[in-house]
Amino acid sequence: MKLVVGLGNPGRRYARTRHNLGFMLLDRIAEARGIRIGDDRCESLVGRGERQWDPVVAEWWPPLVLAEPQTYMNNSGLAVAALMKRYQARGADLVVAYDDLDLPFGRLRIRCGGSAGGHRGLASILQYVADRDFVRLRIGIGRPPAGADAVDYVLSRFSPEEEGRLDDVLSKAAEAVEAIVLNGPVQAMEDFNRVQ
């Protein structure tokens, strides 16, 4: 079983903001895998997919739990710790996807372990989850313009140019999650951590 968590903030106000890339990615994966995210458990909206054959890649997908914490970004760790307990997940079973200011828009980075790098959602997870060797999928949103507040920036909507590229970014990020789940993080890092 793989537990894939996308970070974001609940509510319509935040639905298409930069900080909600994790939620948008999970919605994309859920649609592709035929999973409905909507069960309210562990302070998250959750969807579960059973083991299934994927004819496109000719491999079996393991059972998946897709979760969108509803605790707001800065308390994501509360939900993730509860999810890991409920589904008896280890760090190796967990994939966390989130936006990242330190990467150019659309750039992906996969890694296992490490620090929060200033991301408050990830910092909260590290506070509450003992097994820190989980996989992180960072999705670049770029730095705010000079003089702009970082909090306002991450909570704002994408520019028209970014919106035009967003579908491709989410498709590539979904492919990265697929690679992590099917081939493991080491191979996924080799395939996706190149300059895109």
C-alpha cells in the first residue's frame, strides 16, 4: 500500500492557488486511477484505490490511499500522522507532494529524507511523523516578484502564463508519482530530477 498525500488548504478560497498544487495533483491522479477522494477521515479527504493492472505501463499498481489534509497547510502533520497510524504506513510507504518556492515554475524534484527547507507544511509533518525517510515530490512555483510578500504569493492564483502551462506540469507530476509508486524513488529521481 502507498499513501500519497498532497498538501494544500481546504476551501474554495484557496482552490486554484499556488499553495494548493498538492491538492490539484491528487485530483489529477484520482481521475486517472478512477478513485473518488471524498471520505472524511483522519482530518483529511481520502480516496482508496485497490490493486489494479495498468495496461499502459503493463504493471500492477499497489493499493493506493490518496489524501488531502484538511487541517490547513501549517498543521499538515496532524493529519499525516493520523493517516499513517490508520493505514499502518511506514515512511517508505508515504509520498508527500507540495509546492516549492525554491524551484522555478514547473520544475520537479524528488528526494527521500532531508529538512523542511522552509516549507511550513513539511515542517509540520516532520514534527509529528517519526519515520522521516518518506518520499517528497517538490513542484516548483518560482520566487515571488521583488518586494512581494512570500505568504501572499503562495496564496495567490497563478499568472495567465502559468495557467497555460499548469496542465502539463500536473501531468508530469502525476507521471512522477507513478514512477515512484511503480519503480521506487531512486529510479524516479534519475528520471525526473533532470532540468525540464
